[in-house]
Amino acid sequence: MTAARQEPDPPEDDLATRFRAGDELALRQAYDRYGRAVLHLATSTLANRSDAEDVTQTTFVAAWLARDTFDPGKGSLVGWLLGIARRKVIDRLRASARETRVVETVRQLPEPARPGPDPDTVVDRLVVADELARLPDDQRRMLELAFFDDLTHQQIATVTGVPLGTVKSHIRRGMASLKRRWEVDGAAPGPRPAGLPGAR
């Protein structure tokens, strides 16, 4: 069985000239001939095999895009490719170092503070609490359950054992008293404080 004939490798000078001229076949031949050397350089410096393979590919891409800057009179094609590969390795090392610094910086950041309560809500609640303290006990209790615990009239009746109609009466009278007090105290007109219960 006769072995298939293989095309001989082109001479270095011919390959370099055709590569610089933009011959795509020369690019393929250059990769076949020098790709291992570039990969070896990358793997000898980079710990990650995947990074080394990426550097090899980016080296040939960069070389092809900048092929018109290659001067055969100043050195060999493989030497020029390895020079590009070294710069790409350095770029990858710097990028990895930046990524590591960013990760470490993020890890050292304090946990984000939980947002505190809205100031307007706090003020509203304080005002209401102060006004509630002036009401009769029954009215105050019903409004506290409605305002602070956000219970419905039916839930308040269930929790307290007070008839639903009585609950509604206490809340209605309590609200009327609060409204009168705000008007007497000169409270600014506008919507009732956030969370103040209405008829439910």
C-alpha cells in the first residue's frame, strides 16, 4: 500500500513573503508550522490551558491583521509571531491580575446596609401615635390594631371579641376625633398619613 504523497513544506522565505502579501494559504501553513511553538510559549507561562489556546489564536489573528508590518529583513516569521505571542501572554496576565484584584475588592466590601424606614413614614407614625394616646382606651385599641397591625375590621372583631358593629363605631369615632385634633392643632391639609386605616 503506497503512502499518500504530501506537499513539501514551503521554504521559510517563501512562506514569509506570501504571508505578508495576504495569501490565506500561507496563513494556514504558518499556523500548522508555528502554532505549536506559540502554544508552547503560552502554556509555559499561563497556568490555564484554555487561556494559552486563546492566546495562540489571538496571536495569529493579530499577526494576520498586522501582516503588512512584518519585515522579513529584520527577522524570521516565527520570531515575529513569538514576539506577538509574548505581548498577548502579558496582556492576559495583566487582565487576570485585574480580575483577581476586582474579585478581592468586592469580597472585602462590607455588606450593603439595609435601607432604613422612610422618614416621612416614621414621622407620620409618630404623629398618629401621639394623637392615639389622647383617645379613649376602646377607640385607641381599635385604631392601633387597624393602623399598626394593619388588621381589617373583621379581623379586629375576631381578635378582640368585640362585635363588628362596635369595632366600626370605635374606629369611626376615633378617626373623627383625630381629624378634629389635627384641624385644631393646625395640621397642614392634605392626605392622611401613610397607613392610616380607612373604612374596611
